[in-house]
Amino acid sequence: MGTGLIMGIIIAIIGVVFFFIIKKGKKDRKDEGGVSLHPTAEEMINYTPTPSNLTIFETEFYNLLNEHRLSINVLIVETDTYSRYLCIEHNKYMIERDSLNHDNAFRRNFELERRGVKATDEIVARNYTKAQTFLNGYLNSPSHKAAIENPEFSHVGIKFTKNDKGEYYNTCLFSKF
């Protein structure tokens, strides 16, 4: 065998090993609800929203949110695990910066669009201590109220996260599938 052939075989073997290492790393990454963070094209096309496991505080907010929607004759929104994962990540980001913001919202929207979402809206808040006061604060803001009351939205990701001072940060991602 010539040196060139041996080098070619070695490079091919390294390439195959590298491919499987990368593929395994991506395949194993899942959010807290078991949803793949690196979906295949087929998974993106066939994505089905899955219900989230909410905390007691989040469940209270979710119920109040849907009670409000029903009171204005708008259908309830269902929870979605992947949207919730994006909310978790955004809350961490805001807490790290001690800043209420919509930074990188385009990335969250892109991730949802990759899974078949047709439209999204994001609302954020902090420093309230009760689910009802979060909802009241949102309803007193025209843009937040519009997101909450939008009849096109069928799903929502919700996450409340406390910082080290015990202050709540909240992100809600509404979506239309």
C-alpha cells in the first residue's frame, strides 16, 4: 500500500469517528421535557406540542390566564414543553443581567418556527409576588394584553424563575401552530 492510500484511510476513519461523536452529542441533548434541542428535519415537520409540567405558582398563573381568555370568549391556550424550555433559558439570561428584556427574541421565534409554529409573541415581567398581580400587570399593558387575548394563539410556554434575591422573573411565549 502506498503512503497516500494509508493516509486516506486514516483520514476517512477519523472523519467517521468524528461524525458519530458529533451526532451522538446532538442526539442526546434534550430539554427538561425530553424534547430534542437538535431536531431532525422529520422531527421539525412532525413536531407536536406537548403539555408542560408546571409548578404550583405557574399553574395558578396559567389557570388565571385561561380564565381571562374564556371571560372574553377566546379559547384557552395549552402549555407547550419546548416553548417552556425557551422561557427557562430566557429567564436565566435576564437574571444573569439583572435586566428585563426581549434580547434574542428572534432566536426563540426561529426555534419555534423550525417546529412548525406560524406566529409567536413574547411577554416578560418581574418583581411581582403573586400570579394575579403578574396577570394584572400584563393586562394593564396594551401590547401584553394583545398577546394574552390573541385568539390565534393556541399554545403557551410559561416559566417563573426566582433570582437569588427571591424576585420572580417571568417569560411567556405564545404560539400558533
